Amino acid sequence: MEGTEKISAEQLKSFHNKVNEEADSIIHYFMVGYFIFGLFLSIFYSTWGFGIVMGSISLGLYFLAKTFLSGKLTFRLIVSFLFWNFGTQFIIQLHGMYEMHFFYFVSLTVLLFYEDWRVLLPAIIYAIISFLLLFYIQLSGSEYNMYFENLPELTIKNSILHIAILGLYAGLCILWSNLQRRQTGDTGMNFLQMEEQLKLMDTNIHFSDSISQGNLSAKYNADQADRLGESLMNMRDSLVEASEREAKEKFVNVGLASIGEILRNNAEDLDILCDKVIEKLVSYMKANQGGIFILNNDDNTDDTYLELTACRAYERKKFMEKRVEVGQGLVGQAAIEKETIYMLDIPEGYLNITSGLGLATPNSLLIVPLKSNEEVVGVIEMASFEEFSPTDIEFLEKVGESIASTIISTKTNQTTKELLEQSRQMTEEMQAQEEEMRQNMEEMQATQEEMGRTQKELTAKEANLNALINNTTDSIITIDRNYKVVVMNDVQKSRYTDTQYEGLQEGSNALDMLGSVREEWKAYYDRAMSGERLDFTIKSSVHGEDTWREYFINPIKEKSGNIIGASIFSRDVTEKKRMEVELEKKGFVLDTMINSTSNTYFALDAQYRVILANKVLRERFKEQGITLNPGDSILDKMHGEDKEKWKNRYDRALKGEKFAVEEKRELKDRELFISVHCDPIRNEDGEIIGATVVSRDITDQKVAIDKVEKLTAEIAKLKGK
């Protein structure tokens, strides 16, 4: 609390300083006003020298103190002294009038603005001393008595009354200043308390928002909380406890469900069951090593022992063999005592965790017996470099019961299965002996029948394959990895008749008759047998003819993906090649036609994209700093009114209208007349797929027509005369 009061007092200081600053501002005007009032009195009482000198001294002391002591208590005490110094000046200038008490009341009243009783003391003491001095001068008949001719006659009785009045008013002012100072302090304290409450309110809002958003670790950013803050922190603590409790329950329940799923899916094989369980436990509990020991009986001695059935370290399976006698070591002790063993101080050398960095002793060891209805069937041993939590221990004890029940059931099922298997084997052996001879005979007969069916299937498949490859106009050959021909269709054989390749047939080497092109075709076959698919067109002259053929060479793969050969398909594409050449020639002709004229030609598609533009048009656009290429949108090359005008013309042509327009264009040195022809482009089905625009320069024609019209008019004029 002392710290709080100290801080509060320091904070209240700023409020009192503000009061002092405002009082200093008021005092400044009174100081200047007192000086002017002294000059005003000099007019009526002819005290110019005294008024100017004493007033200037007082005013000069004020400004000097304000310059060097502003804001300090000393400055305010000097101001108090100077206030009555002006009062003394006025009494002397007035030659001691009754109104002298008025200056005293005014001075103390103005000093009340400082709300500090100490500031009143210099003025009070100075005033009382001044009054006593005047009383002394009057009683002593001093030569200075001539300066106080308007001073009322003072006696001891009325002097005491005057001093009592001065003291009474001084006391009232002191009480009033203390009251005002307390009120200012209370106002400041209320303001600070309100500000602190607002800060606490903001802190509570931010704290509650953090909690509502699930941030239960949020801190309460205040040194001292109010009742609402304490309630919010208590609520946060309760939520944290509930969250931790829920997390623990979720950990146990989810773990039990996961292990239960493993137990249900692997109940047929005990080894797989134990391996899956320990794998899940080591991962789920974030342990470094774990093992499951199963209680078995020794067939030779009928003694029971614990055998390490499954082991995991760092979530990896460890192939270890370990036998522990019941009652021997910690594992055997847990089995015989049927109690959980949890150790943090592990004996040196008891257990080492193996990793890629070497061997290390774990820091905690948890051994839980696997028991069901107090019947122990095994032990789980878990080791970790971190300590196991009570939740981990509780979870492992619960899951141990489920594992024990499943192990008992699995062992029973395995025993029953082994007995049934033995019985089945004996029955099968007897049946096998009885029917062995009959089966041998049937197998021989079945083998012969199978061979017959296989032969028929092969014959049918071969017939289908031959029909498939011979009912086509393409030439087909397949070769193996040694380049021997496996299949050749009739089309290929017919094509090779009466040629140097006539001897090529199934079983022949496909490279032997190729002559100068052997290496070229061997390279093609090798690329295909490397997995590449080839597609190319070359000239062919098997019979000396000038033809073109398209070849497809692809790898042949088994089901396993191994490449065992290659297939070669070829077809005559001479007519297709001829049409391509004709189209190329027509393209050259068209290009020459549209580029050897001064007219502009271009075509666009339905989306206003340029299909074709002659050189003249491209040059005109280039002069304007615009590049025009096929595929460009012609509308993107235009702006303003030109864009709207030409778009309307393109739209008319794209709707099927054929039209021509003439327009005049103003050039720098002349006028240019253009005739524009727009026509739609249609495909074979009559659908409009674009438009052509041809622009011709008809300036010369226009000029000639104008000249003819002028001459005609002149001739008519001459005839009229």
C-alpha cells in the first residue's frame, strides 16, 4: 500500500502543477495591473517618483524571479511578498487611507489561486509588520508621520482589532487554500482511479477475449486485479484444469481405442499381435524403448518363464531373444507380485537403449504386469529418457488388462487351431493315400486334354491375329531383340514381291537385306527397344517409285514391363504429302498476290483476331508505331472513334453482309480517298468464320472525276453564252 500511495502522490503532483501554472498566469496580469495602478495613483497624489521607482523595483523582482525560479515554491513566496510590497506602495501613495485593508484582502484572495497556505505567509507577515510599523510611527510622533496624513487615528484598542481582522482573514484564507488543495487532490485522485478502472476494464476485456478464443495460457497484464479480473483468472484456472483433465481422459480413451483396434485385427497370430501392440505403445507414449514378455511353459521341465516376444526401440523393430525366469529381475518380480513397478533410479547396466549414437541408460522405467482376473500372462516393460506421467501409468495399466484378455483368447484359439490342424492333416493323409493312384491317372488324362485345349487356343489366337493384321492396308512387321522377324502381314509380303527384300520372311534377320541403309534402320530399332516411340515420314522407293511412307516404330513389352522386341507399322501417305506441297505453293502464290499491290488486304476471325495481313497494311500500322501480327486483336490496335467505326463494319461483315464504303482521310499534305470492301468468310458448311477487308486508294479516280465535272460545267457555261 505504501508503494501505491507514493505512486498516487507522484501522479497527483501533475494536477497541482497545472493549478500553479494557471495561477501564475493570473498573477502575471495582477502584477502588471498593480504597477499600472501605482502610476494611476501618482496622477492624483503627485507621487510619480515613488510610484515609478518602487513599482519598477517590485515588477523587476517579479520578472527576475519568474525567469530563474518559475515553477518553484520560492518563486511563489517572492510573488506573495511582492503582492503586499505593492500594497505598501499604495498605502504610502494614498498617505494612509482607511482603504489600505482593501489591498490586503485583494492580495490574499488572489494568492488563494495557488491553493498553498505557505504562499500566503509572506504577504500576511509583511502586512502585519507594515501595520505595526504605521502604528509605531503614529504613536512615536516620528518625522515620517507627515507622509501618512490620511491615516486614521490609531489606538491600542483599535490596533488590536485591526490586527485581529487581519489574522482572522489570514486564517480563513489558509483554511480555504487547504480545502481547495484537498479538493484538487480528490479530483485528481478520482481521475486517476477512473483511468485505472478503465485500464483494468481493457485488461479484463483483452483477457476474456483471449480465453474465449481458446488461449488458456494468456497472462493477466495488470499488477493488481479487480474483482472481475480475479473472477476471470479463477475461471481461466478452472478451464485449464478441465482442459488438462479432458486431455488426460482423451489420451487414455484414444489409446485404448487404438490398441483395441489392433487387438481385434490381429487376434489370430500372437507374435504379430505383440509386435503391433508394442509398436503402437512406444509411439503413442513417446517412449524410447519397449518390450512385451509372454508367460510360457517349458516343454522339458514344465517350468514357466517369461519370453521377450516383441521389442521396439525408437519406433524400430528389434530382433532380440531374451528369457526371464519368473521372480528373476524386475520383470520377473512384477510378474510374481502382480504389481506395477515404476523406477527413476535405474541400476547401471540393467537396460541400455541403443541408437545410432551408441548406448545410453534410460532415466525412467515402467513395468506393468499383463493380468486378467488376477491371472498374469505377461509383462510390458517401457523405458524412456523422459519421466512417465501418472496418466501414462494409468493408461498402460488399463491397456494391460485388454492385452491380457486378448492374449488368453489368442492362446486358446491357437491351441484349438493346432489340434484341428493336426486332425485335418491326419484325415488328409489318409485320403491322399487312397486316391493317390486315381489322381495320377486323372492328372495324366487332364494333362493330355489341357495340351489339346491349349493347342486349339493357340490356333484360334493365331488365326485371329492373322485376320487382324492382314485386314488392313498398313504394312506390319514385328521383330525380337535379335532383329529376327516374328510376324509379317500379307500387305508387307506383297509390297516386297519382286524386290531385293522378297526373301525377307518370319525367322529372317530384318537387317540382312537393308544394304546401305542397314545402320540407319538399326538405329531406329535400337531406339524403340530402349523404350522410345518413333513417328516419322520418309521417301520410299521399294519398286523404284517416288512415294512417301509414314512409319510408327514402338517397343513391345511383356506384362512385367520388359521390352522383348519392336513393332513396325507403315502406310502410304504420298497423296497427303502431295496435298501439303500444293497447299504450300498456293500459300506462296497468295502471299505474292496480296503483297504485290498498293491496296491493303487483311482477314480476321469471329473474335477480331488477325488471320492474314499484307505487307502494305503492316507498314501503314508500323508508321504509326503499331506492330500488327497474326493472332493480334485488330481492335486493340485502334482507339476512340476509329475503333467504334471499324468494329461496326467488322460486325456487319461477320453477320453475313457484303458492302463497300468510301471515306476521305486527311493527310499532312493532301486528301486521300479510300474505298473499303468488307466480305464475310464462310466454311464448307456455309458458316461464317471471319471477314475480309480490302482497302483501295481511289484518290486519282476522284481527282479525275472532279476534273471531268469541272470541264463539263465550263463547257456548259460556254454553250450558254
